Amino acid sequence: MNKLIRRSLLRHPVRTLLTIGSLAVAIFLLCFLRSLVTTLSAGVESANQQRLWVQSAVSLFVDLPLTYQGKIDAVDGVKRTCRWQWFGGYYQDRTNFFAQFAVDPEPLFSMWPEVEIIDGSKEAFLEDRRACVVGAGIARQFGWKVGDTVPLIGALFQKADGSAWEFQVAAIYRPARATVDDRTFFFRWDLFEKTMEEAMGQTPQVGVFVIELEPGADVPAVMASVDGLFENGPQRVQTTTEAEFNRQFVSMVGNVPRLVSFIGGGVLLAILLACVNTMLMQAREQLREIGVMKALGFSDRSAALFLLSQSLLLVGSGGALGIGLALLTQPGIAGFLNRYFPGYEIQPTTIAAAIGVTLVLGLLAGAVPARVAERTRTVEAMRPH
């Protein structure tokens, strides 16, 4: 029977191969799109519970007064704070995009243990005002090494003489978690502050304050206290957990899960219809063989299983090929998406979902032809068509 099933599918090899190829693409897309969703969710779920982010209540793009830091530090439950300011410069060419932040140097390593130094040292970053810490991803891209001088053109913040900002690479880091970006450039707040005071004649403001909580601190109480400090201005703030802060960035790209559901559902429906059509043609072309089988004593159920098995083999081959393709291309896709969606990975749950979808597609595609084969009488099947 197994040999007969394989020969029946290979009766029209081009049609069979095209159907398998279409199924492979559909299952590959299912794995890819679902992995995008799980990657975005992982960035939110893996957020540090001991860090809070304080931003303007108006918008993330509105800066906060520097004087807020001392008042936040005095709130019960706050261990320390770290200033962050988006720099927005570029290296050599505007197309060389990567994240750059001016930060307080000492809290950087204690508050973010996921930043692991693999070359250079923390001490070098703490000792030199011009020092910077760069991710392994951008270090590889531009060939930077510890000790190199890196000039950045300030697009948002420019020096008084209009020249490039120059930084000394003190250390290169790699993320301890896959969901952390390895393409970020950190430099010291004191250099940023001094340079902007010379350029603007006033102290620069802060993009966000990051709070490290004391062990056992009451998170909602700390958030309410910080927000209450500045309720009457000069700039109201919104304090959120790191998970919620990360979720804001996910929401900037729209409702990804819903979009993925629509795309994936449409692809699977189209493939299901194509598979049903293929199996109906198989049933029609094999009507005489089904009649011969019944004449030889095979039961109606055996005839139905004959076509259902063909459907499962056809769809299963496409599904297996699609899953294999998704796993094979995972490293390449992860490298390409790393700057936007770090930590891209095909989870075991995604593979299980793809196997389940493949099985359901095979059963649905073969159900109607199998029912036709089961109900067809031997005389009708043997009649010339």
C-alpha cells in the first residue's frame, strides 16, 4: 500500500513538487512570522524587574531637567539613578545607523549586568572622559578595536566648533541575553554635559532617568512617589517598569501579533484550498484504481485511507521542508534582524505549532477526497469516464 501511495503522488511529479514547494513556503512563513512575535514578546518578558524608567509624560522625545535626578534619588526605595540621553549621531555616513547614548559611567555596569565586557576594561571607561563602550556587533562591522579613536558626527548635538565628537574605545561588550542589542554605543555623560555647556552655554537636559530599586522595594509606591514629585511641573513625568517601557517600542511598529495573524491566516487558507484542489484532482484521476481496489475486496474505509494517506504524505513533505528551511535560515535571519529585533530564534513551541498546522492541513485537504472515495460504488468507479 505504501508503494502504491508514493507512485500515485508521483504520477504528476510537477504538480506534486509545486504543491510541496508551496506548502514549504507557507510553513516557513508561519515559523518566521511567529518567531518575530515571540522575539518581541521575549524582549518585554525578560525585562529587569529592578529597573524603572522615568520619561516625560508628554512624549519620550521631550527631555527632562537635570535637577530631577537629585529629587528622584531621595525617594524611598530608590538605590540609584542613571541618566540616559539619545545622541543621534553617525559614523562617516548617515546610513551607518546604530544607537548611541550618553550615560552616567559608574552605574552602567552595576545596573546592567547583561552588558558583559569581552575586551578592554570597565576601569578604562571610568578613568577617561573620552572613553566609550561599544557593542560587539558594531565593532565587527566597522573594525573597531580597543584603543581606536572613533569620530561621530553630531546630528542632534553639535560641538561649538562644528567638528566631530571623538571617542576612545575603552571596552567592547557582548550581551548576556539574546534579547539585548549588541549594536549600542555608550559614552560618558560628563563629556556630553561639558561639551554641550560650551556649545549652548547651558546645562543639557536628560532623555530618561533609569532607577535601580532597593531590594524589596514597593514598585507601585516608588512609581507613584516619583510621578507625584513633578505633578506640578516644570515637566510632568511618567514612571514605568522596564517591561512596559520596552512594550512602548514594540507598539511603535503597530499591532504586530494581529498583523501576523492576518498574514499567516491568509497564507494558510490559500494553501489549504490549493491542497484540497490537488487532492480532488488526485481522487478524480484515481477513480478507476479505487474501483479496482474495491473489486479486489478492499473496504470503503481502506479506499478512503488510501487518499487520506496521500494527502498526509504530500502535506507532511511540504511541512517538513518548510520547518527545515526555517531552521536552516535562522542564523542568517537573526544576523539581519539583530539591529531591529535582537534575539530572533525559532522556539520549540513554534516548531510544535508548525507540525500541528501541517497535520491539520493534511487531514482537511484529504477529508473531502477521502469521503468521495469511500462513497463511490465499484460499478461507478469502473465505468469509463
